[in-house]
Amino acid sequence: MKYRMNKKGEPISILGYGCMRFTKKGTGIDLDKAEQELMTAFRAGVNYYDTAYVYSGSEVALGTILERNGIRDQVQIATKLPQYLLRKPEQIDQYFNEELSRLRTDYIDYYLMHMMTDYAQWENLERLGIREWAEKQKAAGRIRNIGFSFHGNTDMFLKILNAYDWDFCQIQYNYLDEVSQAGREGLEAAEAKGIPVIIMEPLRGGRLVNLLPEKAKSLISSNPHGWSPAEWSFRWLWNQTGVTCVLSGMNSIPMVEENCRIASEVEPNTFTKDEFAFLETVKEAINEKIKIGCTGCRYCMPCPKGVDIPGIFRCWNEMYTEKKSSARFEYAQTIGLRREPGFATQCVRCGKCEKVCPQNLPIRDALVQADRAVRPLPYKIGINIARKLLVRKTK
């Protein structure tokens, strides 16, 4: 197992265990199966284990397994404060203490503000006293590192990144998300500040393995390296020095063993020009079914009316390269639940975007089509309800 360092010079295994996808059994988690898989990873050198308050049964399962095997002090636990549920300052302690109880521990190694999408969420946390609370917990040894997990756009990521002296952060990042969400720009900004970056969704929830189009699968299977789709994804990530740890929701022994093998072999900055070129070919095969050729360059931004043009087009394309439901959920997260949403219906057809688009895309007409696709009536209703519940407190 290879390791990269946190801000204190402490080692983090480059492969982390994502505990959201433990195998279910009946109404709960198959604890014995999860224990076998987790302990296989532990023996191979994995020391970073990621869970969250809202991952049903996950914190309890992780705490139980670590206690059973007497290894709590040999691993790093990462869990998350559900900041979107907070209404009062005292709730911070309530959630945190409940998590400590579930995890059967008296401290958390890496504590994240969960699922940040908008700077307004950080402003709300500040109003609730999160700065003072965090420093108090760190001074008492109950939290060792403070960070945030992120699912918004690059601009929002950079604002949150620069708002506090973070110990680490967590972003969605893979070879298809290189210019979306926090993206490469966000990754490199964090690296420049010396902030470790934890990667989630390295396989897009398995889509870069299980839902690849046949052409992409054929390209990968015929490549002389003999690497699996997952191995290509992991190696691309670990080639980058700004990537500290890549989370994988491992739920089989063969998966654990394969990922640990790769994590014991890779070195940064070793990807060749041919390997980069090959992945571009794979990306082209994946993107053959896209609806619009937006590259996410952001020349069209900022829109004077706040429309998130590249974000909308990315979700529209994902409907045809992945699943409609996952693309619409991504749209709700990254565009619909910001304090100032980026809906296509805000467009006034001024045409400024089309004048600067390097691809000469018909942006104004395409936005109308995209909005119909990614935000049909049931989703409009759902987003409006979610905004009332989750966004009203930040106004």
C-alpha cells in the first residue's frame, strides 16, 4: 500500500474504504460480510474509512467492526456533519455526540461538513458558530482534522476552500468529471494551499465499469496493458500528486484485493502520453451519445442572469451516457439547491454566451431542450419542495 501525507505529515493510504455501500441483508447491513471485506483491506494497509451520519447503518457497522477487532487506534475514521439538517447551534453537538456513540469512539480523525454545494451553506454554519465549535473540539482532541465534502460547481468550491483554514476536503472527481464540479481546477487549488484532497465517486458510482458502452468496453479489453476499467480510472487519479486518497465502496473480497494491488503499484507522474491518449479515446466512445458538444470550458460564464450553462449541459449529456435518474439527481444537487439557482428558465436570450462559445453551440435553444429533459414536472416539484426545506435558512 502506498501512502500520501496530510497537513501534519501523517500517512493516509491512497486507497480509502467507502463505507456507504456495505452489502445489505434484510433491513440492515450484512455485518459479517462487511467485516471480512474491511479486514482484508485493513491487512493490506488501508487506514482511511469513510462514513456519514445519513449512510443508513454504516456508522454503527464500522464502529462495531473496529471494536470487534481491536483496531480503532490503527485506523482513521472519517464521518460527516449533516449541515443541511441544522437549524440551531445545539444540534451540532447533538449530531456529533450521536456519531461518536454509533462509532464506539471518543474522537473522529477526519470530520467533514457534508455535501456542501453553495457558499451560503458555509455562511449558515458560521452563523451557527461552527468556527468556534470546531476549534473547541480540536483543542479537546475530539476532532483531529476538519474538512468538507463538495458537490457544487468550481466557483463555489473555490469560495468555500478559501473561507476557512481547512485540514482537508473531499470532491467528486474522475476522468469524465475533469472539468465539472470542483474539477481539476479545484483539485489543483487545494494542492497549492497544501490541503489534502479525498476523492469520491472515482468510478461514477460504478458507471465507469458497469455502464460503459460496448465500444468503450471493447477498447479497454483490447488494450495491451490488460487493465480493467476500474484500474484505468484509479491509475489516472493516482497519477496526480494532488490526489491524496481515493475512496472505493468495496463490497467483495476480489474487489478489495484488486484495488489494494493497484494501490501498491502506482506512482505519481508516470502516466505516458499514449495512456492519456488512450483514455481520451475511451472518453470519446463514452460521449458518442451526448446531446450537445459542450466541453465545460466556461467561456460562456458568468451568465448575466445566473444560468449555469455548462452545468445544465453536463447533466443533459449524462442522461444519455449514464442514467436519466442519476443525471436529474446531479442536476438537483449542483444547480437546483443552490441559494441562487442556475435554472435555464432564467435565460432572457441575450445571446452573449453564443458570441463567445468556442464550439459555436446554439446555447439558447439547447437550454430550452435541456431544461425539459433534466427538469420534468415531477422533478420541478421535488426541487421546489427541497429548496423550501434546505435552502430557506440561507437567505
